[in-house]
Amino acid sequence: MKAVIMAGGFGTRLRPLTINVPKPMVPIGNLPMMEHVISLLKTHNITDITSLLFFQPDQITNYFKDGSDFGVRMSYCRPDEDFGTAGAVRFALELATETTLIISGDLITDFDLTAAIDWHKSRKSDATLVLTRTENPLSYGIVITDDSGQIVRFLEKPTWGEAFSDTINTGIYILEPSAISLIPKEQNFDFSQNLFPLMLSKRMRLFGKIIDGYWKDVGNVAEYHRVHQDIFSNGLELDFKLPEGGNSGSRLFKESESSLPSDVIISGTVILGREVKVESGTKLHNCVLGDRSSVGRNCDLNNSIIWADTVIGNHTSFNSVIVGHRVRVGDNVQLHDNAIIGDDCYIGNSATVRADCKVWPSKTVEDGAIVSRSMVWGEKWNRELITDSKVTGLALTELSPEMTVRLGSAFGAIFGPGAEIVTSRDSSDISRLLRRGLISGLLASGVNVADLESMPVPVMRFCLGKGKYAAGLYVRHNPEDYRQVDFIFFDGSGLDMPPSKLKKIERNYFGEDYERASLDTIGHLDTPQRVLDDYRHEFISEVDVDTIRKAGYKVVIDHSNGSSSQIFPTLFSQLGIDTTELNAALNPRKFSTSVENRAQATRQLSAIVTSLKADVGFMLNPAAEKLTVIDELGQPIDGQLLLLMVTELYLQLNRPKRIAVPVGASMGIEEIAHERGVEVIRVANDHRAMMEVRLKGMADFVGGTRGGFIFPGFQMGADAILATVRIIEMMARTNTRLSSLRKQFDDLSRQSASVPCPWSKRGMVMRRLITDSTEKQRQLIDGVRVFEDNGWVLVTPDRFNAAFTIMAESRSENDAYSLVNRYKSFVEESLKA
């Protein structure tokens, strides 16, 4: 049997550890990760190995040579182009005549490969994916199998709403020639995106085998630390090619030529490479010391990994740190939690490197210096800085001015010098401050910035839609929590930025590995003119001005002190609408409100609509993307009911082929559409999914459940300014009062609940829910929507909190409560299992 080791990765997320070494050569317990992989293959009698190389290949070929020193036959292959994961394997296997195992060269596992291969053969499988279960499946491909192990569904790098299981693809594949032959030669072809879907479409035998054991994709520095902590705690047994000794309560792996005085205190697990020297009085607890490294007198090293040829002075203190190759550390140095020192650095006497600080290769830290970098952004369980195209955090705590400069630089670096990015913000002073930090970072990366200053989000989307800019960045206070600030990323078309680009920003930000502009290429800051005039002009051309004028409606509008107040007076004057405006001043100190204050503002708007005998009232959020609507009787209309009412009005006047709504929208949408022969498409419950379905021409109208709507033509994203005028226009054209329209939907009852769930358990809960609902009609779009006899229920992992959200709808209030409680109990019982 043959094996192919995928060993071409750059290891970007492991930087600065991988600046000078390819990722497969990063040492785990003093041996390269790839050597542990080869040892595992040899243990299972797989000795014919081809390694696929790309980044710094000479280090790998010079170390392993022909493989004879490791008991295997090693050959190498380096594609001239990027053929993708499967395409590269096809390039390496010119004649695919035997079963082949594919494995990554940068993972650590003790899986029983023999058992996996035997299982593969017993199923007569064309391809078998080796699977495992993990607490956090977001960074991997999720796989769902039936009882026989045959794969029925998989999804690459999902969001929490799409994470239908905690069973993941480990990147270990067993392939027959029948599967390999499907891979086209010298073409970009991926296993998960191309080969496996093709096999499913051809109804080939594609299986997944769950294997018990240890498996870790060492994708970032945190995972690198965790692998070593598992070694230190005896949770992972590897062959370190060293004799084992130690006394009671400790394990010591070392060669005889390593020097260890009798008064050195060893505790936990300590691994010493060849020719290591440790001087008297030193304490080593859970440490790895690389070949030819030395440690001075009276040092205290805890939970630390020291690479080869590093010299450490006297009286030093390390705690949970990584020190690279050929580093020189002086006397009385302190390295604090999670500090990383890159290759060839010099750390002077009495210097301090504080927690979470990375010192990149070949840097000098002078005597007595204190290296400090504020890393207040905590790592989330989903390990994402950016969620739903936004960075969200506490202003001036998580989102500090220093952090914004780094983020701006990381963002600008993916476009390069000369690109042009548009920025804007809400009216608050905090947003102004943080946006300036972002602009500084952008300019430092060589990007030109067009700053719109304070504008609503729809105007920014309109500006981007004209095709001049590479991307956009908007700063606002979070609509749900005024203490937090959002940085929203847009692509050049005005849509929320896609995940592929967001991942690049994250890698740049966390890796701190991006180029800055030279003095001659620094970016230029400009303020575009006439953006508002262009927006108003195109806006007016999209609506039926005469019909709105003839209706003569009286409208009350609350701007929430947002920048929509810069636009509406002129528009409403042109449309002949009698308007009473509230909170129309741009107040930098009154930029957002708490939930209680919003409720009070809604009550106030209702009272004013009633007292003025107005026809309708609108409240726009400060960014002018979402609406709250009050009918002429002063009754607020919630988001779900507003979607039903706007959809009814739209379909009375238009006959689209398809409309789109989020998966959690009311079942009344299908009833409205069915009467008129209109198809309903359900999409994920996020703004980008709504915009994409509109951009691709799959739907003419897209309605959201939180007051956001995308109408044909003028805009590709939610625009509360446009939605306000469209609702007025549709009311006028149909001669409809909102209070009478809402009565059509009074019989629909919706209930919801939140169930606390540890992050580590949510994948397991989703897997149990998928299994439990197999025989029922369901939708797997964003969470699991299950159709019951008396209604439907949607169970979704909360993207930001350790909880599940359960929402149900029925014709009966009791039935809706019953559905929520039934699935709430299901989640609670699953957590006890």
C-alpha cells in the first residue's frame, strides 16, 4: 500500500515559528511533526511514501533523504502550479494502480490506520474519509454518515448555524484507483469541494469511518501549545527516540550525552535533545529543550518549548513560552505567559517580555528593556476575530486604538499599495476615534482611503456599488449593545465581505505578518464629494413620486440621532410627504441606546403617531439598515409580522418568480406566495446570504425578520431609507391601512427560548438533533428547522453566546409553547448524555 504525505503548507497561522521552517518540520517533542507521521505509517506497515512539497522543500528532502534512516522508501514531488489538494495528489500518482492513503504532514495522531484500512476494504469503498469528533468543528469539514458509514452530507468550514455535527474530516483519506482516476490531470481540483461531491453525484461508494484516538491539526500557536500540554500530562504518547527515565512523579527523556547536574529539579515531563547542558540549581517543569541548547544556573522553566541551539543565561524565568532556534537569552530575563521568541533573536540581560508578545526573528531586545503588547482581544471558542463580516468588541477595551491600527494594516495588506478603500461611520465620538485608527493602518499599508465621514450604511453600499473601490469599512455602535462597536467589512460591490477574504484578514492580524508601505507608497486620504446628491438622485428615480404625492400621507419618523437625518428632509420634500421628525440631530454623545431606551423610544413614537393622527410611524436604527414600524393606531409591528405585511403588499403589486426569506421566517410567507404562484427560497439568517441570493438573480425581493429588506433595482443590501419610502408607496398604490393588513396574520403564534450550552457540547447536540430528526421533514440551512404536525421549530447555535436558540411557530399559542419546550428538553437531555 502507498501513502502520500501532504507537506507543502506555508504554516501562516503558526508564524513566527514557521518563518524559517516549513510547517511539517516544526518540532513536536524535538522531532519534526512529519517524522511523527512517518513513524505512524511505518507502525502500520506503510513504507512506500511520496511527499508532496512546496514551501522550503529542501529542509524536508535534506532531513529525510531517501527515507532509509527511518525505515521507509521516500520519494518527493513538487507541482509547478497550484493544482489544489486532489490535483496535487493526482500529479504525484501518475499511475494509480493501488490503494493509497493520503495524510497531512503537519498533524499529530495515534489513529489505528490498520483498522481504518481493514474497515475500508470490508465496505468495498471507493474512498473512505477518516473521521473524528471534536468540541469545535468550525475550522474543519463536517461530515454526516448513515448507519452503515456511507457519507450523506458534508460541509467545509461551516459557521455554527451550519455545524450539523461534531464529526469532522481529519484530512486522512483512503482512496482506490476508481476514485483517483476521477481527478483530472494538471487541473486545480480539491478533495472536499470537487472530488467528493463528484463521487456523491455518481453514487459511488464514499464512506466515513470514525476513529477513536488522539488527533490534532497543529494549525496555530495555541494548538502547538496544546499538543505539548497533552504530552506533558501523559494524554499523548509519542516515540521521542530517546531513553526514558525520571523519578517518582516525573518523566525524563534524554540522551546520555546531555548534561544534567544532580541538583537540577525535574518535575512533570521533560524532554532533552542531544548535547543539552543544564547548570546547577535550575528547575525544569514540563519542558522541551532542543538539541545543543543550554540553560544557565538557577533558572526556572515551566511549560516551555525551547528549540535547538538556544543559549539561556542565569537566573531566567520562563512560563508557557516558545523560544525558537539559535536564540541568545541573557541573565535575569523574564518571559511571561504565551510569549514567543523567533529564531536568531537576542534578549538582553534583565529584559522582560510580557504575556502574549511575539518577538519576530532576528530582533534584538536591549538590556533592561520591557517588551509589551496589549493583547486584550480574547480568543473566542470559534477562533474567529471576524463573525458575520464584523469585528465586534467592547469599545476602548477589546477594541483599543492600538488594535485598530493593526487591524487596518492587516485589512489593507490583502489589497496592496494603490488600492482604494472607502470608509464611513456613525455619528459617535467613539466611532470617530476608532475609525481614525483603522484609517492610519490602511494608509500605512499603502492603501488609498476615501472617507465619507458620517453616513448611513446604505449610502456607503451605494457608493461601493458604483465599482470604483476595492472594499469598504464601516464603524458603528452595535445595535443590540450600545457598549460594543462593530467594524463591518464590505467587498467592492457593497456586499458583506466573503469568508475567503475575511480569513486572510484574520491570518494577517494574528500572524502580524504583512508588509507596510515605503515612504514613497504610503496611502492618500481623500473625502469624496456629491455622494449624497448621487444617492438622492438615483433614489428618486426608483420610486413612484406622483402616487406618493397624491396619497398625502402624514408620517412620523425617528432617526435615532443617526445620519439618515441628512437624507430624509430633502427626499420627503421632493415626495410631498408631511413629516414630523424625531431625534434628527447628529448627536455624538447620543449614538445608541440600551434595550430599555429603545423600548421607551418605541412607546414615545407610538404615542406621537396616535396624537398626530399620522398614517404611519417609522424608527430607523442609527446605521439606517433596519426599521421599526408603527401602524396608524399606534401599535408596533414586530419583525416577523412586518415581513409578512411587506411581502403581502409587494406581491399584490408585483409578480416575481421567486422571493427569498431567512430560514427562521414565518410559514405565512409560503401561504402568501402560494396564492400567487411565487416560489419561496429559504436562506441562512444573515445579511450576506440575503444579499448573495439577490445578487445572483435567484430572487427579486428579499425580506428579513429583523426589519431589513432588499427591493429590486436600486440597492443590493438592506436600506431602511428606501424601505420606508417603498412601504409608503405600496400603501398608497394599494390604498391599504397597516392596522387592517395585520389582522390577516393574527392566527400565527411564535415562541422562543434560549438554552445554555457549553461551546464544547454544541457540536454533539447538533449531531444528536440531526440523528433524531432523520425521518422528519427538515431544512438544514442555518441550524435545524424541523416540521411537525402542528407547526415548525428551528434550533440554532447562538453565534456569540454559549447557548442554543429555539424558535417555534404554530396556529396555536399552546402548540408553539409545546414545540419550544419539547426541543428545549431535547437539548437539555442531550447535554446530560
